[in-house]
Amino acid sequence: MTKWSGTMGHYCTSRALYSIQDIAVERNHIHQPKSRILKMIHIFFYVSFLFFSSHAAVQDFCVANLKGPESPAGYSCKKPAEVTVDDFVFSGLGMSGNTTNIFKVAVIPAFVPQFPGVNGLGLSMARLDLALDGVVPTHTHPGASELLLVMQGSILAGFISSANRVYMKTLHKGDIMVFPQGLLHFQVNAGAIPATAFATFSSPSPRLQITDFALFGNNLPSKLVVKTTFLDLAQVKKLKAALGGTGRSMT
Ligand SMILES: *[C@@H]1O[C@H](CO)[C@@H](O)[C@H](O)[C@H]1NC(C)=O
């Protein structure tokens, strides 16, 4: 909850804290022996309230000043006088990106770097196109949950819980599926035509880590990748070559 999550989030959070605080205060009058614990709870919520208050929405929006650094709370705000309607409009999701790549996939992000108006608002979008046999390999968005809406074709989508349980289904036009924040997930074209979907993320900066690249597109010596993955050396070298890993010669 360290991120500034917009007016609504702040409002709801403050209200929830108020009501819990009120209950604590009421009980304090009735049960005197527990008063010390309740007083501590009271102080805890009071401090929490001050903490959340410091993130109060004091302006209508905070369009990203992309020239500055990105902090955990997002970018700093562009000067209001320099903000235009185009900061709140992203026009790039009307057409498929280029799916000529090993995954046969194109993703067009409308995250904060492309769409500065979402800064501080806790959401962003992307377009996903899967050519025939296309796949978004297993990946995570460390910073966001994802809602996927299928617009064309069929997509076999799934995620893997931290208990290693798979939740997987073939989605068709009009279906949406949610992928909880941080969990590994994938999307595969399961139809006979190209598939298109739109994804909404619960962060302006969802971030993306693709497991294949994390494991084999890095610069760990192949010998260590063999140790950490239980694959044999030839397979590791093949994957490193395909996924742009270095350290292949350091066996
Ligand atoms: C799509 O990407 C491929 C591979 O990078 C490239 O050869 C091709 O020209 C691109 N097509 C378009 C329409 O940009």
C-alpha cells in the first residue's frame, strides 16, 4: 500500500480505517480490562491513517513527467500547464503488432511510458495478438494483476499458483480471465485463426519477466544453469543460443 493508488483507493482505505477505529473506541468503553490492547490498536490505526493521509489526492491527476526517474510511487507530475488531452489518450491499440518472431506474438503496451496519463491511477492496458501457433510464454507481471478480454479467436490461458496448481481454460470471444498479481501465467493460440485480446493491468507499470529469458537469456555460466535447472549442458546451450543468453562458452 505504499503506492499512491488514486482518489477512490484513498477514499475507501480511509473510510475503512475510520470504521475500524470507531469500533475499537466503542469497545474500549465497554471492556476496560482490554483497554491497553485496544489503545494500542487505536494508535496503530491512527498512525496508519496519518500514513495514508499523506498520500491524499490533492490534484485531479498526475500525468507522468517521463524525463524524471520512476519511483515506487510512479513518476513525478508534469506541470499542469503542460498537460494536454493527448496525455490521456493512447491510439496504438487498433492494429496488431508484428508477430514475426519465435513466439509468433505481438504485445503493444499502453503502460505509463507510452501513456503518461495513467501515472498514479493504478491501471494500464495492452493489446495481445497471437498468430497461428503463437504463444506468450510463461511469464509474470511482478507489479500487477491482469484481466484478459478475448476479442477474436480462442486462447488457452492459465496461471500457476504458488502451490503449483494450474488454473487453465480455453477462452473464446467475450471471455475474460484474471491472472492474480505475480503468478506465472501463459497464453497460447488454441484456434485456427489469429487471436486478439486486450489486457488490463492493475498498475501503470505492470513490468514483465518471461521465465525462458530469465532462465536462459541471462549471463549465468552454462554450468550454473545446468545446476539450477537440472537440464543437460547441450540443452542449456541450445536454449541460451535461441534466447540470447551469454556465458555459453564458460562451461
Ligand atoms: C516484422 O518483423 C520481421 C522480423 O523482425 C521483419 O522482418 C518484418 O519486416 C516485420 N514486418 C513489418 C510489417 O514490419
